[in-house]
Amino acid sequence: MQRQSSSFTIRHANSRDVGHVSDILTESFYRSSDRKVNFLQRCFTDWFYPLLRYGIMLDLSSRVSEKAPCYACLIATHPANKSQAIASLEICMRYVPIKPHHKFWLGHEMQQHPYIFNLAVHPQWRRRGVAKQLLQAAEKTVQQWGFSRLHMHVLEDNQPARNLYERMGYRLYSQEGSLTYWLMGSPRRFLLQKKLEEN
């Protein structure tokens, strides 16, 4: 699968892309300037950055090489350098509640559905529409697998991501993390769902 717009090309990742994608994931989730961290957290992250990246690279490499039937790692590249990923996301099958709820999830009946995770864009390429293109490609991939619903999580305090997902038709399906929110002030995780239109 390869899709190209005026700016970006979206394609499936291969083993040669693992290093670049690992850099993007580590930078986005552990050292991004968008995240609010104190001085000690920043020092800790900088010190362990190579180890964090190595762990991410091993995990990603095993998923990409395994070639599971309902798994995909999609990357975006720019025409200036088609061999280097500037953004990525992954899709897998994950258990989600059959019925939406807004309380503690334990005991609810679960079923596997396609699920987006590890959506990350290199800091230099953010706010240019690449995340939107990746999501659109993910939706087409899931439809090719024969599914009509797609899920993902977003943190309550990640307003830019929430705005993007809402514009693209993702709606709140379930709310998680209320206990840690009340006890520790950690942001809640919102499980979003989108019903995909038939082709």
C-alpha cells in the first residue's frame, strides 16, 4: 500500500524503517518539548534516552518482522527524503468493551477490535497534516481487513490530539483511569471509537 498527496507518502514500514520510527517514538513520548516535565525528569530521560530507544526499537522490530495478519505499521515520508520516516502509527487487534461505559471497566464483556497506537510525528513535521493522512490510511487499512470500527486512546490533557480526532469523527466511547485521576492527579485515558463509512 502506498498513498501520496502533494506533501507526504504513506506506506507500510519495513525493517529498514525501524531505526527512524524508534527515534520518532522515543522523542515524542519521552523527550518532546510539548510534554511538561520538571528538571529532574528531563535529566533522567536524557540519561536513559539510549536505553529507552533501544527497548522501543527491539519491540518495534519484533512486531514489524512478525507479520501478524491484523497488524500494520504505517509511516509517512516526505518527497525530499523518501527513505526516512517523519511520522508513524501502528494498528493491531485489542480487546475493548462491547458496550460503552464511563466507569471502572473490570467485569465488562470485551471483544477484539482494530486499535490505533503509537501515533507519533517528528517535532519538525507537526501541524502540517501528516497525522491526519496517517489516520485516513489507517482507516482504509482497517476497512480492507473487513472491519467497520476503529478505536484508540487519548489522554485527557492532550487537547491538540483530542481536537484532531474529534474533527476526524472519533467519539468518546469509554473513560478509564478515574481512580488514578482522583488519587494522584494523573490524566484520564479516553477510549475513542470511529464508525467507518462503507466504501
